[in-house]
Amino acid sequence: MKKAFLFFLLTSCALGPIYKTQYVFEEPHTSEERSCVVQCKIAQKQCSQSCEQSYRQCNSEAQRDYRMAQLEHKKNPELTSTPFLSNFTKSCTQDCECDSFYADCYSICGLEVQKEKVCVNNCK
């Protein structure tokens, strides 16, 4: 129990602030601008769907590899370290920057995009 608490304390203190970019979009005024923005939204949705599919596939493969590592560890505990699922899933990400992609697309439409980095976790 002491080790778990110490690990939690060290990892929670070691993490710095986490920031997220928030966007403010100029309203489109012309039909061309609105049409362009619609295309950006379609592309953003495709990006998000592709990202989610890749994330699910990565997690599925990570869980498969984790189960195989568990079996290998049970067979040869002295030759292999104890597997942890987090070691297998840490490369799986849901951050495909689809919002940034949308903001860039929006700018290409000739509309203004304001970006602001906002602290969302471990802020001081």
C-alpha cells in the first residue's frame, strides 16, 4: 500500500500543466464561405472517425499483445518482467489534432480563427 501511494504521489507531482488549444471562429458571411466551412466540417468528421477507428484497433492489438505477454510471463516468470497493460496501450492515442486541422481549413476559407492555449489540468 505504501508503494502504491508513493508511486501515485510521485507521478501526480511530476506531471506539469496540461494545455489545450481553444478556437474562436469568425462567422462566415457569404455562401462561398459557408460552403467552404461545410467542407471543413466534413473533413473534420472524417478525421475524427478515422482517429477513433485507429485508436480502437491499436487498443485491440495492445490487449492481444498484453495477453500474450501474460502467458509468456506465466511460463517463464524468471525470464520475463511482469507485463502491465498500460505499457502496451501507451502508444495508442486519440489525439489526431482534428480540431487543429479544422482550424487550418477554416483559415483557408478566408475566415479568421483565434487560438488560445488554456490550462486544463495541473494548473497553478
